[in-house]
Amino acid sequence: NAGVTQTPKFRILKIGQSMTLQCAQDMNHNYMYWYRQDPGMGLKLIYYSVGAGITDKGEVPNGYNVSRSTTEDFPLRLELAAPSQTSVYFCASSYSLESTQPQHFGDGTRLSIL
Amino acid sequence: QKEVEQDPGPLSVPEGAIVSLNCTYSNSAFQYFMWYRQYSRKGPELLMYTYSSGNKEDGRFTAQVDKSSKYISLFIRDSQPSDSATYLCAMSGNTGRRALTFGSGTRLQVQP
């Protein structure tokens, strides 16, 4: 009963380094999302995908890239890490885009950039 | 001004109390209103959703929407220590792109 799995759980990066946050879901959901959660700011949508090969920008996409080669996986790439990208990153998936359908979240990746 | 405002708390109540959590919003286009619960070091999980105005009840939880006042509430009856978590409100204006706007969350502590 895995649901949405995110790796790693924690990571510390130096400014300018790059890394990929991994996200995998086993619910056969077509729709997947990446959010960041900053203290006192709520969750902000970075990118989302409506299926393999289809991605689109959310509210705060600058500094990030995504790809969706399979239904299960939706990695998030940081190319040149900056201190402003210190945050908790959540991946989510849903059965459809209908607002009444729940988005299932992973447990997050806590990223610090120093 | 944020599009969705939520008091960050923490809100501390004794076990068995009735809890009231609230959000205000400014975008009159919002039609769908959700409450997520987030335990420490975990991802949010959907607790309840409501479409347009009115009330919805699910066990000890009641969600209330007042679109005329742009105000939504979540009531928790007979609160339990296991209800201690951060509660996030979320809203969306249509079912198209599924863009949810989240409040910043209210941290609730239920004391045994």
C-alpha cells in the first residue's frame, strides 16, 4: 500500500549544485503534481502533468524542470540550486483533474541549500 | 494580500472541546473548498470537500462555506489528541486545470 513515494526524505545542497527529487506512484494515476511548502506560505504548485509526456507550469516554476516518461514517475530537477529553493517539496497524484477527487501526497523531501 | 488567509495558530484545546478552524478568501471565483489534515513530517491528506455554499458533515467533522462572506470553517466535535495536526484549507475555481490555492495552515494541539 505504497501510494506516493518520494526520495530522498532529506538533502542538503550547496549553492549551484544540481539534484533530482524522485516521485513514484503505484495507483495508476494520470495526474501528478509538484508543490513546495514554505513556512507560513501554504503549498505552491511548481509543475503538474496530465499524463506521460505532458507537463505544464504551475505557479512557481522558475528554477525547476520536470519530465514524465512513464505514468508512475514524475521527477523534479533543480539545475542550479539557490538558497530561495530551501523548502519542503511534496509530490501528489490524483485520478482526475476534478476538484472533488483527492490529491494523494507523498511525505515530502526536506531540502536545504547552503 | 494573500488570496487565502488562515490563522497559523497554534490553537491549543483540551480533549473533548469543539474546535473551530477558519479561512477567509478574496477570489469570488472559488467554487470548491477543501480541508486537508497534515501530521508532522507527513504529506497533507484530504479530510473534506464542499462545493459552493452550505454545510457538510462527516462524523465528528463539519465543513461550512459562506460564499457571501468569503469565509469557510471546519468544526471538530469531541476533539481527540489524535486530531493534533496542521489543518490546511484549499480552494479552486473550476475543474479544469485543478489549480488549488492553499491557506498557510493552522496548527492544532489537543491536550489530553
